[in-house]
Amino acid sequence: MPSEATPRYTVPGLTVQDAGSLIEVLQQRLHALNDLHLTLKHVHWNVVGPHFISVHEMLDPQVDRVRDMADDVAERLAALGGVAHGTPGALVEERSWKDYSVGRADAIAHLGALDLVYTGVIEDLRAAIKTVGDIDPATEDLLIEQLRDLEQFQWFVRAHLETAGGALATAGATTEKQAAKQAIDR
């Protein structure tokens, strides 16, 4: 654990050890949100095809909200007595996932890949909520609010990938490129 993960002080009612645990979780959430923001902008800039404008414009509010989420996480982390590491180097060094793998591509292909990105972010967020829930209801509340928004964004993405019968074009895909291919081959 980095020395900055255990603060010298924290909010009333928490021990510095509990705050240190929260700081570690929040730092990973900050990395995930900063990465998601950049990934969404990458898609926004590199989406093409007949669905270009709808996907291009759908992503801007998601980008804005994800940036706000990152700010909220960083500020909570600082309020707990931690240091919010928001530099690209810290993100790349400390993340547990690879860069988004789709470049210039059809809108539906990008949405297929984004479905997997959102799944990973949401699964990690749910695990973080379980971890912090036993320690701090304020941090838990912050993360739950973000979960609702991220699940809604994934729903927006999946609406483009779902058949009228409820089948998801990306079902069973394990990589972004595989999900992108499945989305356009449906």
C-alpha cells in the first residue's frame, strides 16, 4: 500500500485505517472513470457509418457525467485525507485492464466494444460498493449513485445492440474486438 493510502487525518467517525481502505478503493475508481472518459471521447472521435451522428451525440453527455463522477471520487478521496492520483502515468501504471482496442470503426462496432467496457466498469464498481459498504455509508452512497448512471449509459448502448426479441448481439463476447465484430455481423 502506498504511503499516501493511509492518511494522517480523515473525516470524523472513521479511523485512518478505514479511510486508507476507502482511499485505495476510490483511487481505482478514479482510474476507471478517467479511463472511461478517455475511451468515450476516443469513440466519439472515431465513430463512422450510418449511425454516426446518433452515437456521436449520445456520447457527449456520458463523457460529461463520467468526468463529473471522476471529480466527485477525487474530492471524496481528498476529503478522506488521501491524494487523488489523476495523472496519465499513474492511471497506466496502476490499472488492471488494457487500453481500448478499437480504432476508427462503424458506430455499431464501437457500441459492441463499449458494452464490454461498461460491463467491466460496472462489475468493478459493484465490488467496490460491497467493500466500502461495511466501512462508510457516505462513500457507498456516492458509488451507488454512479452505478445507476453507468447502468443507464450501458442500457443506452445496449439498445443499439439488442434485437426485438431481447437477444444481445455481443452475448458471449470476451474481447472488445470480438464484441465489435459480433455487433456488426448480427
